[in-house]
Amino acid sequence: MALPHPDPVAAGQESVWDYPRPPRIEQVDTPVTIDFGRLRIVDTTDVVRVLETSHPPVYYLPIAAFAPGTLVAADGSSFCEFKGAARYFDVRVGDAVAERAAWNYPHPSPGYELLTDRVAVYAAPMDRCTVAGETVTPQPGLFYGGWVTSWVRGPFKGGPGSMGW
């Protein structure tokens, strides 16, 4: 299967086709917020992002940055060939529940230790997720957890026809 042609990149933008594989991990000092159940459950600048070819960044936030009680251990696990074994969380605020909407790597693989005690969240089931004040768009598809902003260009894995990328 042929890879897609990268979208044009303007000044101040990044192409996901310039991201590496295996993924790069980097700490960034940028404000990130998450709202769910009409409550701000995260407001932090302690952010790690994972950058992988064809994927918008996945943002990992400290577990301690989440409002108490909003992350509840959920059934199931998965495995990433790069980051290791993941566990899942439901996100809960009162009667509002987003099942398996967050995940982390309790014992990440070598090279990904910055992910220890951090959680990533699928943007779609949340009320709103922001990076640097901009509301994010969820990565296409139902499997991947990247957050799309105006400074990240695709096309992005997860949409129709992207399975073989």
C-alpha cells in the first residue's frame, strides 16, 4: 500500500510525517485542560507528548493532575511494541462515565520512562480538551488517542484507507 502525500506545512506547523518511528517522547511546557461532566478535571503545564509517524501527538498528563476520583481502574489491557503494557481507566464525574477513555503505562519500556505515572485520554468522549488554549479534535478512528490541533498537519492514521500505513 502506498503512503499518502503529506499535507502542506506552513510556518509554525509540524507534519506527522516528520515524526519518527519508533515514536519520540518529549516533555513540553504548554497548558493542557480537560473538561468532563461539566467539570474541569485537568489543568496542567506538566505535559509529555509522544510523536509517531502518521499520528497526531498523544498527550500524557500526571495522574496527580486529575481531579480526585475521576480516574477509575477499568478492565482490560493492551500492548504497544514500543511503550509496553497499558492499563485502562474509566473517567467519572458524578453520573457521567466515559468507559476506558484513559490509559497509561505503569511500567513503560526503556526509553519511555517519562510516561511513568502519566495518563493519556481519548478526546472524543470528553466535553473539551485543549492544548495552549485551542480545542483539540480527536484523531480519526476509534483506536488511536492523538489530539489534532491547527499546528499539526496530516493526513492522520485512523481514517478510512489508512490501515496499512
